Amino acid sequence: MRFGTDSQVIDCPYCGESYELIVDVSESEQRYIEDCYVCCAPIQFNVTVALNGEVCVLAQHENDC
């Protein structure tokens, strides 16, 4: 089991602003909702962590999921 975090720069699907998201890399797949740090809109995050440690973050409108 891996522990730790990684940071990814994401673009808010609502306001388009970029900001740094801290990702928990201890789980290989995650899905959660978190408010944008800029406009406070709810963003649906789908996070996958590959076996080689590569992190992929998909940020979508809450209603697009």
C-alpha cells in the first residue's frame, strides 16, 4: 500500500481558473465532489493512480457525471 499525496494543476469546469489540487495517492481509484477554490461550484473529481504512480485527474461539472 502506498501512502502520500501528489499535487495536480486542474482547471475548474465552471469558471476556468487553474489551481493546485492535492490528491491522496493511497487509493488507485477515487471519485468525489469538492468545491472550486475560486468560484465555489461543486466539481466532480475522478482520480486514478496507475501502478507506475502516474496520477490522472478528470474534473467535470457535477451534473455531467
